[in-house]
Amino acid sequence: MGDRKAFDLVCIGSGPAGQRAAVQAAKVGKRVAVVEKRRMVGGLCVDTGTIPSKTFREAVLAFGKQAEQFRIHHGFSPTERLTATRLLSRVTDVVEREADVVDRQLQRNDVEVLRGEAAFLDPHTIQISTETKTFHVRADHVLIAVGTVPAPPPGVPCDGEVIINSDGVTELRRLPQSMVVVGAGVIGIEYASMFGALGIEVTLVDRRDRPLEFLDSEIVDELIHQMRNNNVVFRSGETVERLDISEGTPTRAVIHLESGKRLVSDLVLFSIGRMGATDSLNVGAAGLEVDARGRLTVDEYFRTNVPHILAAGDVIGYPSLAATSSEQGRLAACYAFDIPVQPMVSYFPIGIYAIPEISMVGETEQALTKKKVPYEIGLARYREIARSQIMGDDAGLLKLLFHRHTRQLLGVHVIGSSATELVHVGQAGLDYFLTTVFNYPTMAECYKVAALDAGNKLSQ
């Protein structure tokens, strides 16, 4: 056992929350360490989550564009079948580069990176274990930012071949001809749409009648329409009863639904939620408790029930976004050391990297109607925007919701190319859009069209 080290702050996990908290504390002169058990810094975000999945998506889009260009110039589609190796070749490069960016940022700020698995011995003492050694550190403050892991499939283990979870997508050795995705949450929708865009027959099974109910209903309708056109079949209101593996080569999955339906598929992706990665932390020794899904509860200052132990990021639940996790980590470090700081804004953009892309900020029509808030809609369809025609995307739309009397912008909802980029512009306001000149042709011109649409309605 090595000598015990002492730190002002120890961040368990080097994902967006842990990384940002560590850098913030280091910048005000605190002695900071980050504990990371994975093969690289950056946490789940870099290793198996945000960065790999979005890189995978870009590879899918690039393949689609290449195939379309081939068809346009040669009059027929290419016959060469895309392989998993080709599709995933760039993922490893991007992941390694992003991990290197995080590592260098921590080094520049004199944050010590401690490799190994962390477990509490008491509220201030953490044991860190590797295959070859064990050592202890003492911390005045601790930030738990361990993220989440996929919830295990009921009754069947993931084998990496026929049954996988979302962490296993970028480890695939072959692409299936058919696929079942169980769970129509954000991750399930994203991957179902990506594999569908590759021409793979995808069946999306979910116990709910409608996916992504927190989104604007018109946006969801458009998403379902476009995904159906891209080889995705929706089986809503369905639950998996059991799953069998067929004999023979290659093996296939046989999914039995409670309704009596039977689905046969080359691959099953379970995306049935995620659980806080707290199993190995020995949180009881620190006086902490987790809920049934392994998550920690915090107050508005990101403090747990043990005041010097804070938590941020996906391990505390909603909204579980890389962007919000990063800001939560920064704020947690500020609160820990009494650094004056503005709290996180109530509204923040949500991005869903499906094909098509979706983003929103603010209220939905359903929420405003329920609250009895008078509103007006400004709508711009991509088919009206020159830049969309140039890009070959005429199916998207941008919707703005304005208060009928105050003209306040209440919500922005976008589906289509550049949705996650466009949504940020929308945090300005109606009169700004009406009087501002936008570059032409650009996607941002959607705001001008939507504002004019709303302005005409508001003047009636």
C-alpha cells in the first residue's frame, strides 16, 4: 500500500461532470484529483457513450451520401456491402483523440489522475484499487460523477454477438440484416434510426404507446414518419415476454412478445434504461444511499445527505445530458468552495442525434395548453429554405412558440439537418428575428421564415 495522499477535492469519474469540476476547482488553487477506472479519461461520454455514438452516426450519414452520389452519377446503387469494420473504423480514432484532449486539459490544470476503481472506506477516505496495487486518498470534498451503465436485459445476458446493449454497438464485428431494438427511449430511437438508415430491417419494440413523450407531438409524428420510410417498424404497446437463441449457424434471436407475436432477428439491442454506476463505490461506508436504479439524490447545490460529498451528471438522473452534466460539475465545485456563481438556467437545449436530428428548448404545445398559456406558432418548413434544398433535406421543420400577448418566445422545436445547432439561435426572441438580416442561403434563415409566420398571426 502506498502513502496516503490528501486533496481538497477528489472527483470519482472523469466524464463531463468530473472533468469540469476538477478543472474549476484547480483554477481557484485547490489540490484536485480525478479517479478513473476505465482505459482512458473522459468517462462513459468518451469511451462508450456520446462521442462513439455520434461518430457512428456521422459514418452512417457519410455512407448514405456516398451511396446517393454513386446512384446519381452512375444510375444504380453500389453493390458492395458495407461492413462493420469500415463503418466503425473512425470511431476508435475520434475516441482516442477526444480522450487525449481531456487528458491534456487535466494535465494543464495540475489535476492528478489516479487510475483504478474507487470505493469509500469512510466519508473522507477513498480506496483506489488496480490489478496490482491498492492505495488510499483522503479528501475534504468528494464529487461522485461515475455516470451510468445500461440496465441489464431481463433473464438473458449480453453476448456481444446476438444480444447487445448500447455499449456494445461500437464493438460489433458484423452488421445484421435484421435487428430488434427493445426500448424506444432516446438511445433506442437514435440507434434504431441509424441502423434503419443503413438499409437494415429494424423493429422497435416499446411498452409505451408513443415514444419520446416529452417532445412536441408534431415533431414526434415527423420523426416516426421518416423512420418508417427508413426501414423501421414500430411495435408500440408491446412487452418482451422471453427471448430464445436459435440453434444452427448463424444463431438468431427469437423474441416472444406478451401479445403472442414472435420476432426473429439477427441482432437484439436492449435499450431499457440506465442505472447509476455506483455498485462498487461502497456508498454505505460514506453514509450515502442510492435509489433502486443506483442513483444519488442531491439538493440544489448538488450536495448529497453528507454535505461534503457532492454528485453530478447522469448518476443523479434527469436530464442526463453531456452538456448539463458538464455545467453541473462546474457548479458543484463552485458550491463546494463557496465560489459565487449563478445557478444553472431553468431551460436548456435537448439534442437527440437520431436520423433525422431533433432538438428543443423551452415549452411544448402540450405543456402550454395544459397550463392554459395563450400562444401562437411560427413555422418554417425546410422545403421553403434554399439551403435545405441545396443540402437535399426538404423534410425538416422549425417551430417557434410565442406568447400571444407578450410576444415572449416560449419554445423552439426543430427536426432535420443541423437541428442541434439551430436550436441555440432560438433563445433570442421574435422581434430580433423579424428585424435581423440572416445570411442567405443558410439554415438559420428558418428563424426569419418562422418569425414572419408568427408575426402575421399575432397581428390579426
